[in-house]
Amino acid sequence: MAASASSAVNLSIKPTRTSLSWKLHLASTSAFAVSPRLANRHYPRFVIFSMGAKPTVLVAEKLGEAGVNLLKEFADVDCSYNLTPEELCTKISLCDALIVRSGTKVSREVFESSGGRLKVVGRAGVGIDNVDLAAATEHGCLVVNAPTANTVAAAEHGIALLTAMSRNVAQADASVKAGKWLRNKYVGVSLVGKTLAVMGFGKVGSEVARRAKGLGMHVIAHDPYAPADRARALGLELVSFDKAIASADFISLHMPLTPATNKILNDETFAKMKKGVRIVNVARGGVIDEDALVRALDAGIVAQAALDVFTVEPPKDSKLVLHENVTATPHLGASTMEAQEGVAVEIAEAVVGALNGELAATAVNAPMVPAEVLSELKPFVALAEKLGKLVVQLVAGGSGVKSVTVTYGSARAPGDLDTRLLRAMITKGLIEPISSAFVNLVNADFTAKQRGLRIAEERFLLNGSPESPLEFIQVQISSVTSKFASALSNSGEIRVEGKVKDGIPHLTKVGSFEVDVSLEGSIILCRQVDQPGMIGKVGSILSEGNVNVSFMSVGRIAPRKHAVMAIGVDEQPSKESLKRIGEIPAVEEFVYLKI
Ligand SMILES: NC(=O)c1ccc[n+]([C@@H]2O[C@H](COP(=O)([O-])OP(=O)(O)OC[C@H]3O[C@@H](n4cnc5c(N)ncnc54)[C@H](O)[C@@H]3O)[C@@H](O)[C@H]2O)c1
Ligand SMILES: O=C(O)[C@H](O)COP(=O)(O)O
């Protein structure tokens, strides 16, 4: 894969930020006290941590007690319900995490108002259409949800609405309470033998399908992304959208609200349905054009509708809700005691895990990297960030970094190496030293794109054992000038390469020079005429300046020609020491790099 140029971005070198703010990096220990139950998980941790204080979690909607208790073991928990948007924006700057259900709009303003402190939004449920995901990602805020605990509750509510609607339970109940006895008016329709089209064959849809089959219905499903074998396993057929809506006696909606599903039931699609079709919606109100549904009900195309969800919740002065053939519930799909306890625990664990650095399995806007993959990539993650940091400091001020190529040398088969994490850390290394941006796994790709920085990845397939995921990582920046000309490869790119040795990241190549210096502390790269006494001269200047040398390595093209010396230093040399190194006659160029 070749790197291709994209729009220019001029990155000026600024001092590296000291991180009083949250950091995203791998660490073996946790910054926060964790409940024994959570501490038992042995994941490498992406610590997004503060300075040892307990994090603050704002719970903005009622959450099951078990979840709140779990959060309290780890964080200061502020349960403040029914906040206005303005109150939420004010409070959020004091919070590290926010937990909501579907009733709170987590808008761009919320992320902007957080001043960078908000690091996790937990959605205690499935649908994340009330969270501005793009804004979350841009602000480096992880969004996690609780996708499984309310599935059965939602499916049961779907079935409850289906059966209640077909037998007019709600309308009949209201009439009895009004003192009427209308046995002829409320004659229903049977379900057995009728065709039910399940639209969206995911978690809830498949549970509804299973239950509807138990009621003797003929079930078909439409889902462009569902595997056919999952449908076959339940003994039903996946069909096209048009076939589903045209052949159904009942339609049950179970797809997420996305730009593609927004108002997917509209005048045009209602016109294609069987006259007298009945519709259940426990997904999201927005998948139906509500005005069109009123028209379809009035025209008798739709005989009845049972709705748990609405475009605007709660609906106001809604003709639809008041329609006599509509049964409405106030978004109760997930509202069983069992589901709410389950969701609360599921989201509390996800939020605590995320605050504590684990890559959440239910992350919505970040790659989900399995724990085993994380574990084996851990030393390479550190290498990736350090190489990124190093290479960008080799760029001469004023050169715009546009195009970076990362080459992974590995004996693993292509496709058997998940590089998203490594790419994110290289991006972090490239961007953070030269900007005030905070880059993490969530926003790395976005931040790179926003800066017009294109990062192309290549694989170099090595012979040998694929036991280790990687042999080396090489990072190249093209179309720039370097402040250390020896870092340029023969083809003119700034190039550095590194390996992991005994678990420690090492720099092993600079331009065409082989070196070997551990990437701890900082580094002086120095090009000189290869001659005796050079190591001693540089070493004594550093020791006179009280700078401890941790590592030294010389790479040369041929004896007595040019050599590049890489010196690892524990302390930052003074300007005077650096000046004296530059004045050694055989030294042709040198650079001091912070890592
Ligand atoms: N009423 C409630 O209280 C309640 C409770 C739980 C879930 N929900 C909602 O139910 C919906 C489904 O939840 P889930 O947990 O089953 O989600 P899911 O992700 O498991 O399933 C959604 C399915 O919809 C499919 N889909 C996507 N686009 C589609 C399209 N254009 N046409 C047809 N299918 C499409 C997906 O492939 C997926 O299989 C979500 O909108 C969720 O928010 C509501
Ligand atoms: O998407 C969901 O999980 C459901 O719509 C439930 O929403 P709720 O948590 O607001 O009940």
C-alpha cells in the first residue's frame, strides 16, 4: 500500500505537554482503587487516569441500585435526575463519566462544556441515538453501552404489544373502566398462521421471532446485515424489504435508528403493504414517518399500530397517540425490574472498566480489541508511541507533515495482525509532541484526518515463527526536510525503525544507519566522522554536565567514514553541553530528542 498525499498541514514544534490531564497509555497498575470483582480481570490497561483522586460519575437518569453501588466502590457518584440541558452542561465539567438512558440528550454542547474532563459516556441500554457519537469521538470520549441486558425485556414488550393490539386489550380496558361493555366492538384478530415480518433481525428481533413462532405465526425477517444461517437456525427466511412489507400481516420493527432507517416506513412504503397490516414498534420512533402513519391508519392501510417509541418523547399533542387504533406505551421496552438491574450492572462495569483503562468490550466509538490481542501487543504499543514521538521530532520546523507510512515486519499471515491499536499509538506519538491535542484510541484516526495527516500501513512478511506478533515497526515521513539529515533514507524519507527486546522498546535504525538504543529517557543522535575517541569525547561532555548515559550505540556505513551514534540519556543535557557536542570537530550534525 503506498502512502498518498493529502492536504497539507503545518505542524510547528512545541514542547511536549506535561500530562496533568488524562492520559491514555498502557500500564500494569491501576490509578484508582477497584472493586475486587473488577480487579480480578487481568487485562492490560489503557489507563485514562487522573492524579489519584477518585473519579466523579454523573448518573443523569434512574439507574438500578446494584449498578449505583458498584460505581460507588470506585467513584464519587452524583445521581442528579431531570437536569435541564443547561444544568447538564454546567455539571459536566466536574465529571469524568456520565451515565444516561434514552431520556438525556448528550449533545455536542455537553462534550464542549466538559472542558476535556469527560472521558466516558455510558448508555444504560442499547440505543445510542441520543448521544452525539461524532462529537464524543472528536473529544476523545469513549462511549459504551449495555447492549444485552434488556434484550429479552424489549422482546417481551414487543410480544405484549403484538398480542394486546390484536385483541384490543388497551382500548377494551379503557372502555370497561368507563362503564361500557362493548363485546362486539372489540372483536380481535388471531395470530396463529399469520405472517409476521421482523424488520431488523438482531438481538431483539431474533428473540421476538423465536417467541412469535411459539405463537404459531409464520415469521419472515428482513435485515441486510444479518447472517442467513442465524435465520435458518430459527427456521425462518431472510427476505428483501419490499417482500417483507408486502407479504406481512404484522410488521414488528427492530432496527436501529440510522440515516438509512430514518422514516423507513413512509407514505411510499405504507402504500406497498397489505391492506389491514398491523405494526408494532419497540425500536425507535424515528423509523416511522408518524404523519404518514396517521394517514395510513385513516385510510385503513394500517389497521392498528402498537407503539412504545416516538420521534419526540414524550410525544406532544400527537394525533398518532390519540388515534383510536393505536396502542401506546411510554418507552417501556426495557423497563422490567430484571432488565434494569442487569443494565445497571452491565453499564457500571463497562464505565468503571473504561475509567480504569480497560478497553471496553461494549465500546461504541473505539475498536474493541480482545484482551489476548492486547496482552501480546503491549510492548509494541509502547514502541509504536515512542517511534511516533521520535520521528516527528526529526522533522525540520516549517515542514508540513502530511504523509506517514508505517511498516510492520511480521511473520504473521496478513490479516492475522490487528494494527488499530499500534496505529493509534503512532498517531498519538506523532501529534502530541507538536500540538496541544490529546490523542487516544478513540480519536486517533479522527485527529489525524482532521490535521490532513495520512497514515498508510504496510506489512512486510517475514519468514520464521509467527509466535511473536511483530519483529519490527518502521515509521517513515515523506516529503519533508529533516533537522538531522542522516535520518533520511536513500529515497529521501525520514525513517526510524524499532524492535522490542526483552520487553523493552529499542530504536534499531535511523535513516540507513543501524543503531541499538533502548527507548527510555531521551536520545542524542549524532553523526560524525568515524574515528577513535568520539564516544569518549561526547561521553565526557555529558558526564561533566552531570548527565547519565544509559545506552550508547554506533552505526556506521563503513570503517572511518560516517557513523551515527545514538546515546540514551537519563537527564536533559544543558544547552551548553549540547553546544559543546556540536563543536567537536568530527561531529557533522546532532539532534536531541525527548521520548
Ligand atoms: N423500546 C425499548 O425500550 C428498547 C429496548 C431495547 C432495544 N430497543 C431498540 O431496539 C432496536 C434493536 O435493538 P437490538 O438490541 O436488537 O439491536 P441489534 O444491533 O442487536 O439489532 C439491530 C439489527 O438491525 C439491523 N439493521 C440495521 N439496519 C437495518 C435496516 N436498514 N433494515 C433492517 N435491519 C437493519 C442490524 O443488522 C441488526 O441486526 C434498537 O433501536 C434499540 O435501541 C428498544
Ligand atoms: O435502547 C434501549 O436500550 C431502549 O430503548 C431502552 O431505553 P431506556 O433505557 O431509556 O429505557
